[in-house]
Amino acid sequence: MLANSQTMAGLKGATRLGDIVPGLRRAGQYLIGPCPFCGGRDRFNVKVADDGDLWLCRQCGDGRYHDVIDFLMRRDGRTFAEVVGQPAARPRASAAPVAALATTPADDWQCAALSAAAECANYLRGDSADAGKVRAYLRDDRKLIDATLHDHMIGFNPAGRHVAGGWLAPGVTIPCTVDGRLWYVQVRTTATARAEAKDAGRRLDKYHALKGSRLGALFNADRLIGAAAVFVVEGEFDALVLGQYVPPGVAVVTMGSAGSLPGNTWLRYFAAVRDIILLLDDDDAGRAALGRWQERLPRARAARLPDGSKDVTDFRRAGGAVWTWAAAVLRGAS
Ligand SMILES: [Zn+2]
């Protein structure tokens, strides 16, 4: 079915986010509550309007309000055409009716954003005192070795600036490239930048993706090609850490947050992988996401970290033997 403006307007007006997102409470013209994608208590924000609700997550979003169609695309891993062709009220068919694929941002956005990410990666490798401090943070707090930073083009943006029609916040830059195409640039903002934004009466969140990014892409998807096993984790930093402790032929991927499910574009990458291991955070959002992932990927099994660690980074910070644990999980012994 083709999208048309009438069904789009109808869908936007008829689907109230307050009806489909649990735990929202009213605050003036807004609804506020936990994010269905990444949890929390009050980071998910809905602007209620007759012609269609708009939503924003202060943690996993890109700093902009999105409409109901974007919400359904991200929640269900569907494309625009699938969402508009299939009203939200109708239960999802068990077989995907349309094998539509997600599309990357426009080429000119990709060029500008990728060259900014490359500049940030160069900065991080440089010998300035600031770059050294950031490398120490990534090494000591995030448990990332230099080779990991290099392989994933992780960088640091020392000052906020305009890139590709958006604002690239100061912080650690994490580009997501698949098959040579750039899907997003996520930024883990600095505490200083967040404090400055607050003083200026703005709010800057811990994660602020460059505008124009297509979040909900599969980070590390390329590594699934030819892989025998894969761990699915909640965020990029965990994917980077765990990637350091798995044997060759084992991939670690993430959709960037707990609640984003892989659509057709990304499910294809899992098709030939024998062993799919879901390692979602041990919190409400993670547990809710687990069932939805297993609905999408019935072959997938769940794994748990020892000692009640919330995620891989926590486990590693506590001195956990990640390599030994991962090897046991891969043998099926955990
Ligand atoms: Zn969120």
C-alpha cells in the first residue's frame, strides 16, 4: 500500500500516544513519563495536539520532537510505508506483509557528518591535553582500548558546532556506518556542555545525536556478515566493550536503546547467524524489551551477567572477567 496524506493525517490524529505508551502522566499541555525505549522516569515527553501528538526522549532521542508515525516505526521496527499502510489499531500480522527497507540519510548529510566524525576521531588521537583526558576517561571509565576507538572511528568534539544542518554537541562522537553508509552520529555529551546548556536555560541530554541521524539502525551490522554468533546489547558503549572480549567470528550489535526493535532492514543481518544471544539490561526497560526481541527473533536466547551487573560496562568496571563469562555463554554453559 502506498502512503498518502489522508491516511497519514488520519493515523496521526487517531493514534494517541497516551493510549499506547504506559506510565505517562499529565503535566500541563504535556504528558511525561518513562521512555518506552530506554526507561527512566520522566525523560519521555509528549506534546498533545489535535492534529497529532509529538514526542521526544531526552535520553535516547535526537533532541527534536517526532510524530506518531516515527514512534511506530521505531517501536515496531517498521518502515514508513509499513506504518502508513497498516493502521496502528489493527494487530500486527505474524508475517511482515511488505519487505520494505529503511533508508539512509541523504548523501550530502552523510558526507558532511562523516567528515565531522573523522575530524573528531583525529582530534581524539591527537596530543592535546584535552584529548589525553578524554582518552583516559574512555580507557578508565568506559574500559575501551585504543584499537576499539580506532576501529569504530570514535572521536571527540571539543566545542559545539553546526554540521550538516544540525548542531554537533561537545562530547564523544560515535558514528554508525553500515556497508559504507552513515546512519547516525551519536554524541555522549560532556558534563560541562550539559551544565552550560542548563545555565543558558536549555536542556542538553547525555546523548544528543546529530540532527538528521537515523537512529534505530543496527550498530556493528557489518560484523554480522559471516559471524557464527552475536550478542545483542542495549547501547553503543556496551557493544564496544563486549566486542573486546569475544572470539573472532562473534559479533556484538545494538539498536542503540532497549526499546528499538530491528525491522526488515536489520533482521536480514541475523538470518545466517546460528547463535543469537540477547543481553539486555537488567532493568524494567530491558526486561520489557526482551520479550519483544524474542517475538522478532524466535531463535534468540537470553543471557545474564553475573553478580547482578546492570550491563557489560558495569561488569567490567567491577573487575568482572568478561572474556571468561562470554566464552561460557557461547558454550551454552551460562
Ligand atoms: Zn528514550
